[in-house]
Amino acid sequence: MSNLLFLSIFVLIPLLMLLGLWIARTTNQVRGVMVVGSSALLLHSIYLTFEFLAEREAGNLAPMLFQDAWVWFPDLHINYAVGVDGISVVMLLLSSIIVFTGTFASWKLKPLTKEYFLWFTLLSMGVFGFFITVDMFAMFMFYEIALIPMYLLIGVWGSGKKEYAAMKLTLMLMGGSAFLMIGIFGIYFGAGGNTMNILDIAGHTGGAQAIPFAQQCIWFPMTFVGFGVLGALFPFHTWSPDGHASAPTAVSMLHAGVLMKLGGYGCFRIAMYLLPDAAQELGWIFLILTGISVVYGAFSACVQTDLKYINAYSSVSHCGLVLFAILMLNTTSCTGAVLQMLSHGLMTALFFALIGMIYGRTHTRDIRELSGLMRIMPFLAVCYVIAGLANLGLPGLSGFVAEMTIFVGSFQNADTFHRVLTIAACTSIVITAVYILRLVGKILYGTCTNEHHLKLTDATWDERLAVICLILAVAGLGLAPLWVSNLITDGVAPIVDHINSASHLLSNSNPF
């Protein structure tokens, strides 16, 4: 099997799923297509992980493995080029877990079940395609494929102010895409207009001319903001809470668990990797903005009364940590950033799945109307406690591993500016503990005063399957993080070394 086909299976399976869904005539057939397809994606991502580890054990130290390309538009030097490193492998594994569990979280979704899964699968295809490609144009294409279905998934199957939330999300993300497109073509022409391949532009395989420093200072803000909008970069984060609150359960899982990770991945892979001089020169500006995101998101979560809004603002804080760590420009903090993407993807998907299950029974997400759920639905309540403990960074769960790696790495920068920002970001841990523990105490314990809630049932088999898979992943990452951390560091180290070895001297305009 060629490398092109081996990695393209992540795109071909969703395409076959779309065909199967189009042919399907009954709800059970639709569910069957989704189960088979999502299971195949999960198994292939696991197989890819083992193959990648075997290649590294055999001594293959290439920056990207399983590289291959198919010439697409030769006049513009656009190719369908694929390849993966440790970062890509981890993101593919995360995406497949979320798609698999999201399928079961949507098991009883009505109406228009078939149409819902069609758009859900198209979104998934965009996500997988984005993580396997190393051509900027192909990445942008898959990026847009992942974003466009969100409008319909929220606007049609959402709840609350779904039309407003869908339109706000679409307009802000498309605005970010406009900046991103300008930045990508600026990089392309700045590097000589000979290739769209990320590795070629970075100089690893053929060595394109370095982009002039003055141009880098123009294209870096464009690309970082373009991707940063999806990563909930302050002050472009406002679409995120409304979008999360209105989206159906599995869409919230995929949206927060995977889609927002495209922002951090793109900032690291394109904005910083290809524009290293500007990243060092202008990074301090975005470091302040991401620090605001971390603290602001945590404080905002404290004052919310809607379960989804609490988790949405928590996601703003945790995704802010990802960008914050990337901008610290050392291997430890950047490894922590990718660990945080993986950890947050798993635990926020778990949170949204549980919130959807609780809402489906109680028909409310207002914490003032919920209490005593531990006695009524003990399985869901215990799972909610585990998700909360992972969110606040309990040792033994994924959140602790990711956040400790970020803060240790960030504090390695010896200057006062970086250390003050790191200390400020650390306050988010305390704030997170406050709102999580208050939330758990309020809705799970105490006496239930709503007679309707006393008659509710606990989780069904499909809900238990989705939740248990996510809990096992969260606990597995927390208890045995070393192999994942080493896998991530394998992909992070060459990029960080490339950024820090940038040839241009920093100008005097950087005050830090």
C-alpha cells in the first residue's frame, strides 16, 4: 500500500460513509453506517500510531513519515501532499475517538437523523484531511470543509438561540478564514512562489528561500489571528460560548474536542513554523492576548448558570493555554500545548456528552434548577465528577499532566515578562477548582426538589459506551503519559528548534 493511500484512508472512509448514508433508507441503516465507519477510523488511527512508533524504533528520523504527494494544480504548485509526525498522529487518534463516541452520543437524535449524520461526517472528513496534509492549500481546503457544516448542524439541530449562534459562529470563523487565506498566499509568494509544501518552505526538503523579515511581520499576524479565531484567541472568542451552548451534543463534542484544536495546530504548524523571525519578534503581543484568554475564560465560567456556557468558557480558558504554551517557544511548553489539546479534547467531549445526557432527561441546563442528581442517576453523576476532576487538574487524570508540562515549560523562560505571565496564567487553576467544585456540589448533591426529576432514569447502553470510552482515555493519558509525551516531543522538537534558530536578529521594537 502506498503512503498516499495509507494516510488518505482517513478521508476515504468518511467519503464511503457519506455514500452509505445517502443510500441508507432507515434509521437503523444510518446508525449501522456510522458505527462501521467510525469504528474503522478508530482502528486505522490506532494502527497508524503503532506503525509510526515502529518506524521511529527502526531509526527513521525524518521530520515527517509516510510522505507522499499527488500533483493537483501544477501551475500553482499545489499538490495533495500527505505526511504525519507525532503531533499529527496524536490529533488523528483524538479525532477518531471523538467521532466514535459522538456517534453513540447521537444514537437517538431526531428529527432528520440521516441528514444530521451526513453533515457530521462531512465535518469529520475535513478534520481528518487537515491533520494528514502538509500542503498549505490542501490544509486550507480541508479547514473550510470542517467549518462550513457547523452552520447547519447548529442552526437546524441546535437549541436555544440556535440561528443567532450559528450565524455568529459562521461570520467570525469565515472572517478568520479571510485573514488566513491572505496569510497563506503571502507566505507562498514570499517564499518564491515555487511550492505550497510546508516542509519545502521551512527548508527541510529542498530549502526554499527564507521569507523576508518585513513580509513575515505582515503575514504572521494574519495567519496567527486566522487560526487563532478558531482557537478562541481573545478578543475573537465570543462566537465560542454561543456556538457551544446551542449545538447538539455530539457537535459540541466534536466542536470543542477537535475543531478548536485546528486553531492551535495551525498556529504552530504554519504561523510559527514558517514565519519564525516574526514569531519571535511579535509573539509577546499574542502572549498577552492568550494570557487574557486563560484568566478571563476561567473567571467567566464562574458566573455562568448554564451548564454548557460553563464548559464553553472553560474551553476558552483551556484553549488559551494551548496558544499560550506554543508562544513560549521551548520544547517542554510546546509538548505541553499538544498534550493540552489531547487532554482538553477528551475531557471537554466527556463534559458535553454528560451535559447532553442530563439535559435530555431534565430538559434544563440551569444549575439553579438542578440538585440531588447523584441519587437519581448515579452513573452519570459519578462520570460528571470524574470529568470535573480532570478539568481542574487532579493528579492521575489527563488535565494534570498537560497543565504541569505547560507551566514547567513556560517557567523555563528566565526573563521577568514570561515568568509574570506564567504566574498569572497559573491562577486559572485555582479559579477552575472553584467553579468545578461549586458546580459538582450544587447539581449532584443535596435534596432534589423537582418531582419530575425523581422519576428520571440513568444512562442507557449507548450513552454508557460513549462515556466509558472517554473516561478510559482520560485516565489512560493521566496514568501513563510518557509514551504519548515522547511521541509528541518527537514532532515538536524539530519545529521549536527551527523557530529558535531563525537567522534574523530581533529588532529593537520588541520591549521584552
